[in-house]
Amino acid sequence: MNQCTRNDFTIVTLDDELRVDALCRDLLMEFYRERLQNGLDENEATQLANSADYFIRDYVIGFRQFNILSELTGLVRTFAGNWYIVNTIEPKSAEIAAHLRGIREFYHFLHRKGMIEGSFLATIDRECTDLDYYWQRIESFWDIKGDGYYDWEAACSLKKSPSQPA
């Protein structure tokens, strides 16, 4: 894949979303092939790529319609701490952990390609390794009673815009 610029991943129109989705599919295939070349077996490489794909194409592009290279903090946190939980029939901590591993590996791949900064990669690493937080979010989701969803959602809200790293 040719080196893309940050602007190539900007979404304004439906045509942009379709174009960006195709660019991301190509990047994810490149990521998958790199994992195989680095000695991972097909099953593990597929799991990593599928998890990254789910986050990038379903959440970042499809749901949030954000540029995957915009280096917004909090995207992983709201994905794993809210969106995944409410959009999965039976959210499981092991499944979140697998998704987070794929997301983390994919952003390391983007960094190796010079597409994201090291400071942002450090943020992604922190967000992807805060597993206790995500386990607590699942448990508290199952414990919701009455109108408690609103407080649960506000604690890791999809309504709040992610921010640029400092």
C-alpha cells in the first residue's frame, strides 16, 4: 500500500466513508501479512486483524466517523468501556482483551509505518492495557437497575468528544 496521509482518512461524505473504509481494509490486510511474516500463525494473525478491523471499521469509521490517524485520546476507552459492551449480546472480558490486543498491535504497526506519533502510541498502550477498568465496566453494566444506565453511560460517555493528546 502506498503511504497515505492523514487527510486521506478524513470523512465528510458517504463517499469519503466508503473510500476510507477501503483504505483501512488495505491497511488491515497489510497488517495481517506483516504479522504472518513476523512468525505468527494464521489463527493468531487473523484474530489480531479481526479485532483491529472491528475497532477501526465498525467503531472509529462506521459509528464515530473519525479519522483513524487523528490521534484522538479516549477512543479505545469508549470503545471497550461502553460501545462494545452495549453492542454485544454477552460482553466478555476475554473478548475485550483479545480486541484490545489487536487494536494495540495495529497501532504499533501504524507507528512503524510513521503514520502516528510515539506519544499517541503511548496513549493507545495505556488505554489498551487498562483491563481492570473494562472488567469493572462489564460488571457494573450487568448490575444496572432502573434508571442506572444514564449514570453508567456518563462514566464513559459516547456523547463526549475524544480529545487531541497534550
